[in-house]
Amino acid sequence: MEAINYLNPTAQMILFSALKIGVVFGVVMTAVAYAVLVERKVSAWIQNRVGPNRTSPFFIDYLPVIGPFLVKLGIFQPAADGLKFLLKEDFTPNYVRKVYFWLAPAITVIPALLTVAVIPFGSNLGSEKMVIADLNVGILYTFGIVSLGVYGIVLAGYGSNSKYPFLGSIRSTAQMISYEIAMGMSVIPIFILTESLNLSDIIRYQAEHGWMILKQPLAFVIFLIASFAETNRLPFDLPESESELVGGYHTEYSSMKFALFFLGEYANMIASAAMMVTLFLGGWTMPFIDALNLPASSLLLGFVHIGVFFAKMAFFMIVFIWVRWMLPRFRYDQLMDLGWRRFIPLALANIVVTALVVALFNN
Amino acid sequence: MSAPAAPSSTLAPVPAPAVPPVETMTVIVNGKTVQVPKTMPDWQGKPAPTTMLQAAKIAGVDIPHYCYHDKLPIAGNCRMCLVEFGTPMMGPDRKPVLNEDGTPKISRSVLPYEPGTSRGAIACATPISPGMEIYANSKATEQMRESVLESLLINHPLDCTICDQAGECKLQEYSVQHGKADSQFVETKVHKPKAVDLGPRIVLDDERCILCTRCIRFTRDIAGDDALGIVNRGSYNTISAFEPGKFDNNYTLNTVDLCPVGALTSKDFRFKMRVWFLKETKSLCTSCGTGCNITTGSREGVIHRYEPRENDAVNGPWMCDSGRLNYRWVGRADRLKQVLRTAADGTRQPVSWNAAIESAALILTQAPQGSVAFVVSARQTNEELFLLKKLATHTGALTDSVAREGEPDRLLVSEDRNPNSNGVRLIGMAFTEFGFNLTKIAEGIAQGRIKTLVVFGEDVTRVGIGPELLAKLDALIVSDILPNATTAAATLLLPGAAHAEKRGTFVNVKGRLQKFQKAVEAPGEARPEWEFLRELVHSLTGHNGYRTIEGLFNQMATEVPAFAGLEWAQVGDTGVTVQI
Amino acid sequence: MSTKVVDRPPLTFYERTYLPAILGGLKVTAKHFADTVFKGNSVTMQYPEERWVVPEGYRGAPYLVKDQDGATKCVSCQLCEFVCPPKAIRITTPGADGLTADRKNAEKMPKEFEINMLRCIFCGMCQEVCPEEAIFLQKDYSITGENRESMIFNKEKLLKLGGTHAGVQKWKNKLEEAQAQETFPVDAQ
Ligand code: SF4
Ligand code: SF4
Ligand code: SF4
Ligand code: SF4
Ligand code: FES
């Protein structure tokens, strides 16, 4: 450990960044896997079913009571799912546009993972800040990267060279572009208030002045709904809508390529949830408890902060999952109407009002 | 098509005897007035008074019947053809009684002792009279049919599930159309002998027989072998052979076709395939020069039976048993299926069709004029012979064919056992007498003048060109269907197709040009000869065209004088007569 | 053709916020969630351990049956082969000198009878059309095999799986009837 101190700052930075990237990547992947499990379980319960309850690795036999319980919860299901995706035949139909067909899953999953880079998922562990890249323009970076995700879907639809994927990708393009505008505008009041684009600064501001959700409820609602649309989740899952487009843009995909789309969708959910926690729920902070509101002074507190962040994120994940069974799919025109005629004007009004209030009261 | 007006036209001028003006009379069938001739040809072709059944047929109405057959003497014993009818009423002054509107008054025929009930007449044997009205679908007619069917079924076993006739059984068909579902007869059925061995090719189920006597009349009057008869009385009537097991003339299987029910069945076809699976293809029998018209019944590439197809210019509705049963070789396992070429080291190797055609073309172009000879079979089609003739002319070759003869009979079988001898002659591949050039060819090979021999469909080792002569050849190009000594010696072996596997035309012994259609696919690499001959002719002479059998035929018609003016489409299913 | 246009009731402002729909959805889903998790009210059947009771008239796999004397009922009439929509049935006929029926008087039975269970759509047409009551759709619904060949059931297998179906023995009856009549001594095969 001592050796670290002898390294020059750049080398230290690279080392710790690599470490953080590795850990965060691992955590996000595990989170995705378990998000899928939670989705399946919660869906099952809401529909009076039991959900996955069969996967039991060999060592379960040595765990009395707890083992069967874990099996019943489907704890090992994600491993089986992953293995299945890896072992399935990777089928490429011969009429597809090969390059785009192969590129699309990667383009979907990479931006989803990249957004996580700027999210401060804890205060600090020792002297290391718990964010991979503490960018000054964090939020701009996020929006920039997120908007790349749409290319994956467009290319999947175009590359598949078949009608359902094509329709799916056309819908998705329009939908994502529309809701990105609303989403982007909904957060501007936050920057007006915090006077910073750095996500760590935003968290610090919330620790001092209270959570943003209280000050900007309208922005929160718009952001929340827009993130459903951005992640193609019900009630806005028109690009995939199984009942009319088979599987939408990923109809022609199988095996690991399909898994990448799947991964991308859940990674996107996680990123959105993290973003909402950061922007509106004070990130890793907890009000009224000083120890939790200030950067961690000990290793233990550091972990507690991370735990708080994850708990908040998990809440949003559950919301994402639950809403799927609550609301039916919107019609395409309703979706567009909602985006352009409701949310964008509301977000604009919110910006103006916030700006006016700030201008009037701060001076 | 405008036929060439020149007197040189070889289209046989159909001998048109001065047709006497046909005397007609008017009858009314189901309310439709038709003019029908007073007499029509009977089963022997002699004029006989027109019957109600014939008149109805002219009016487009089919009257159900069992015992009647237009090529057999009328028996009138099944009563299926009963119809209600009426005749113009005559006044005491022998003048027709008229209705108020001036139409003749019709009196329906009724039972003399029961004037309220219609009295039918059997349409197959009742001559028409002027002004007669035939009610082929009146209520009374339908009732008569219902009763006749009910009585035919009194002792019928209803074996349909194991009866080979099911699917083409007139008893089934009429029962569905005119019968009723239940019977008044509760008595136990009379049981008769089943699966009786009538002869080497025929099994009889007496229970199913409806005693129409078609089989008896055919064997007695057409085949001239009075072998069948009815024995016992009443419900115990049974068909029986004079000498059981000895019903064995060469036409017995026609009784199976004639039998409207499943009483007479073919041993060959017995329990083999249900008729509703069979694809029917119009074809020709190739077993002799008569060229009987046949229908090939095949399922999924396997031929199951031949049946005669009516053509009054050739075979009428009959065919001989030997021709009918001569189909199994088409599906033989040892059919030639591979294109083979003898390599430089003397072994025979499979080659592609393209390579084979190329080497054949090379052999024939490099051969000096006069060093090639052709022996072609009179079993090849005209189109193939025409292409072979082109090759022979191109190489200045000697050509001949092989005669195949047997005992003729008085009905159909011809002395000439080749289906297309006249085609060979008309196209000019052999003289009238086959075999004239064969000796010359054998000599030529022995003397080393002839170095290349092309054989199509014949085994030349059996006609004087033995293996030792074949060994002296530089090249022996052989196309055949089944292996023989000649195919074994071939340096280039081109597997050909049986007639059921291709389309083409034959000219029969009487000069009838007839075409046949393809029923099944050729096995393995075997191809219709005209297809690869066309390619060969093309690579040799650069001549193009005739990609289809139609085009090839039409081309042949312009080049072969005997076929001048013909077109494929014009040669109907029953053929045309050409000058031989 | 008359189309009836039904007016949609105008939504109130509250309804247009989607809030009642969301709350309603939340209520329903929460109730089901609680039911399943806390009361254990799940509708799932734990398949291989628990099995459903196959109802009468269920159309499972078609099998051939034997009569009460243990004889093959099928007479190779090929009606089922003809009627089968996906052409799952393939019968090899006995031919004139081939197999005779294993019960008297029926004259023939199939030399081979194959049903391709992968092609079969369990429509029941074969059972409907069979004039001999020789084929029945039975209760097997889970038919598996390790390769395509093993899913083609042959006559032996079909007869074994099919079991016995007692019914009218029409060939036997006909034979007895005939034997009772002395006119023609019947020499049944
Ligand atoms: S003759 Fe006709 S009706 Fe009689 S058993 Fe045969 S098919 Fe059936
Ligand atoms: S065997 Fe057939 S053709 Fe001969 S009388 Fe009987 S039904 Fe007629
Ligand atoms: S159930 Fe239907 S599909 Fe299956 S074998 Fe019978 S007829 Fe054919
Ligand atoms: S199962 Fe029935 S329908 Fe099928 S061939 Fe046998 S007897 Fe005929
Ligand atoms: S057809 Fe006229 S009585 Fe038989």
C-alpha cells in the first residue's frame, strides 16, 4: 500500500480511475443482472405468479434452510440467464446489412455505460472521490452521451433490413429526440439554482439547501416521465411493443447481440435512476443527519454514503418496474402530444419562472 | 393455323365419305329442346335408333347407369337408368292433341293399373320418338333411382375401407348423389364368396358385384373368350369363371375398368394405393406399335398403374394386359442414374453433364466424315430422332434401327413391338426394313472404317455388333435407360429418361402421331434425351432454338416432310393421322 | 354497413393529468402484489411435479388402437393419410401379396404406419375420418424426442401407446354371419 504514495499523481490518478472503472463496471453489470431478476419477480408477484424459482447450483445442497430460500427467490437465475445468452446460437439472418447489424448492439450499450462515469455515487473513500470523472460539465456530458444511444436503435432498425425493426427504430428515433428536449430543459432550473454543471456541486448544494425535488417538483416530474420514454419502458415502449412490432428494433437479434440490447436498456434505467437520485434526491446525502450530509470522514461513512445512494437508486428501479404493470402503452400520437405540447412548454415555463424568482429574490 | 394449300401437303387428307344428311328429331330433355339424330352408332359402330340416354347426353344431361357402356351390347339389366318420360298425346284422329296455347299436349307414362304412379323406362335401351319429353331429374325419376340403389345395396357388403374401387366406385358416387342413408331391409345380408381367384390377374369379390354383366359381355363380345357367366339364382346370383382360375386372356384387366364397383379387381393393383392419391397423366403405351392411349397413375414419383384412355382412332376404351402391366421397369433400382466417361486409364468415372456433352461434341467434330455410325431405337421419340438425325447428317453417318417383333392378336396387339417404328422411318434414321445397315455398320467396325458408334436405347450386342467389335471402336456413345452389354462397354454413357419421365410424340403403326406427357421425375442424373441432344446439336452445329418440347416439335414439323404443317398445340390428346 | 359512432365522454382536468389512472393502477397492482407475496395466492402450477387433469375429449397425440381381441383395427384405407392437413401420416400399403390382417375377414392392414409427431397439429381429422375407429387422439400432450427421427412413431409404437378400444367388430360379425349361412362355404383368410 505504501508504494502507492511514491507514484506520481498522474500514475495514481490512472490507477485509481482504472480501479474505480473496474469496480463500477462490475457493480453496474451485477445491478443489471439483478434488476432483471427483480423485474421478473415483481412482475410475477403482481400477476399472481411465482417467478423464477428453479435455478439451484450444486452447492445449495450444503446450505440448509437458507439455500432453498435463495433458490426460491431466484438468486441464481441471473447467472443462468447470462450463461444461456452466451451459449445460444448467434444467428445473423442473411438479408441484414452486416456492418450496421453488428455495430448496433455495441452502440446501444456503450453510451448507457458511459453515463455512469460522471455520477458521484458516494462522497469519498479515504481521499478518493467516489466518482470516476468529476467533470465540470458533468450534466452536459451525460446528455451528450445519452443522445448517442438513439443511434444504436436506429442502426439496429436499419441494419436488420426488415419491417418490424424498421418501424420500431423510426418510432424510437422520434420518441427519444422529442423527450430529450423536454428532459434537457427540465433540468435547466436546477443549474440556475446551483450555478454549476458539476454533479458533485449539485449534491453539495442539495446537502446545504435541501433536496431539489422540493424546490423543483415540476422539473422532477418531467424528468421522471421523460426518462421512461428515454429508456423505452412502458408506458412508452413503442419502439419494442411486442404486441404490434414483435420485438421492435431487436426483432432480428439473438444470443449475445440481443443480450447487449437488453443490457443497454437496463443500464439506461440504472443511469436514469442514478441521475434522478443525483439531481433531485440529494445523491448520497441524507438530510437531518450531519454525518451523512457531509463528505465522509471515515472509511465506514464512505461506504454508508454509497449504500444510501444505492438505496435511493433501487427505489427508482422499483418504480420503473412497477409502472410497467400499472399503465397501458400510450398511442403514438398521444406520446408525441404529451412530449411536445405539454412537457416542453411546461419545462420552458418552469425555466422562466425559476429564472425570474432567482433574479427577483437573490438581488 | 392455315394448312398449306399445296397438294404436296403430307397431312393425311381425312377420307371424308359423303355424309348423308343426318335425319334428326326433336326431343325435350329437362325442359330443354334438342335436335338429335334419329340413329346413332351402336357398340359396333352400326347405326341404331338413338336411345333416351344418348339424347340426354346430347342435351348435356348425364343419366346414371351401370350396365350400359357405349362400346358394349346393351343389356338393360341394372335399371339404374330409369327415367320418367312423356310422349305427345294423340287424338282419336291420330292428330296431336294441343294445349290451349297451341303446344302439343304431353301424356306422362304411368302404370296402366295405377294411373297415379309414373312408369319409368330404362334410358339406355328405350329409343326416342318425336316430341318425347325426358324428365331426368323429376321427383319420380329421383324416387326410382333411390329404390334401385336401395335394392342394389340389399346384399352389398359395404367394404369400402378395404375395397380397391373406393374413390372411383359408381355405387359410392350414385349412392351419394341419388341414394338415401338408410335401408328398409333389416334381414341379414346374403354372403357370397370373397377374394375369388378368377385368373392370374383378376380377383373377384362376389358380394360386391351388382350383376351388371359388363364383364361377361366384354369377354364374350369384345375379347372373344366366353369365359364368364352368372351362376345360381335370385339373391344367390354370382359371377363365375367357366374354369375358375383360368380367366386369363390378354384383355382380362379391362373388366376391372368396366366393373362399376369393386367386384373385379386387379391383382397387380390390389391393396397398393388408394386411387385418390394418384396423379393422372395422359400418356401412351410403349409395348407395341399400336400406341394405346393410357392414363398413368402415379404418386410422389412412383407409377402405380396404367389405365386405358379412350381414343376411338386407336384403341377405343381398351388395352391389353401385357402392355398395362409393363410399367415396373420405370422404377427399377438398377436404372442408369450416372453420367459416366471412360478416362485415359480405362476406368469409368462419373462426370458432369456439361463435361459429357463437351466430350461428345469433341468426339463428333473430330471424327472424319463417314467414320461415325448411329444405331437408334424405335422407342425414342420423334423429337429425339430428329435431333439424332441432325447429328448423323452432320457427321455423314450410317444409321439404322432395330426391329422388335412378336405375335399380333386380332384386337389390339401389333406385330411391331416398337412404339415408334414409323417415326424412325419418317425422320429417315432407317429404311422401311430395319437392320439393313446394321450389317454394314458391323462390317465397317470390323474393317476399322467406323471408329465412333452412337447407340440410343438399344443393345447392339444382340444384333450382330458384339463386344469384340465394340472393343475396336475409338468411342462408343451410349444413351439408355437400363443397363445392358452395350451400356457396359460405353466410353460415354448418358442416362436417359423413360417415356413416363418426359414429353414427346410417337407415330404408331397406322400413322397416328400422338403425344404423351410427363408423369414422374427421372431418377438421379438421368435426363430426357431430347434435352441433352439439343445441347449436343447446339455445340456441334451452333443451331439454336427449341428450348421446349413444343418449340422442338414445331421446328421438326417444318423440316420433316411427313409432319409438315403440324404444331404441338394442334396435336390433341388423341393425336392426328400422318401419311406413312 | 352501419358504423355507430360512440362519443367519448369528455375527461375532466383531473382525469387528464392521468393521476386517477396511475392511482388506480397502483391500487390494483399493489393488491395483487400483496396477495401473492403475503398470502401466497399464486396461480402458477409447478409443472413437472404438479400436473393438470387432462379433460375428457382432449386432443392429444393420435395413436392406433387394437380391438378387444387384440387385433389391429386399421385396415390401411389411407383416409387419414389423405385428410391429414399437415401430411403427418404416412402409410405403407400391404400390396396384393403382403401382410393380411391379423383378424379374420378384414383382408388387409398397413405394412407400416407412421405419424410424424412434429408435423401433427393434433387437429383430430384422422380420428374423425377413420371408418374403422382405429385411430384416436389420446391424452398425451408432452411428446419429446432427442432427434427428428425419434419423433416419427411407427406402427408398433403407435399400437403399443394406443392400447385397446373396444367397439363394434364389424369384420368379425360379417364373418360369423357368413359362416351361419350355408349357401357359400366361407373360406376366410
Ligand atoms: S364396390 Fe363400391 S360401395 Fe362396394 S365396397 Fe367397394 S367401394 Fe364400397
Ligand atoms: S363383376 Fe363387376 S362388371 Fe361383372 S357383373 Fe359384377 S358388377 Fe358387373
Ligand atoms: S391429428 Fe390431425 S395432424 Fe395429427 S395425424 Fe391426425 S389428422 Fe394429421
Ligand atoms: S387409421 Fe383408420 S383412417 Fe387411417 S388407414 Fe387405418 S383404418 Fe383408415
Ligand atoms: S344402364 Fe340402363 S338398365 Fe343398366
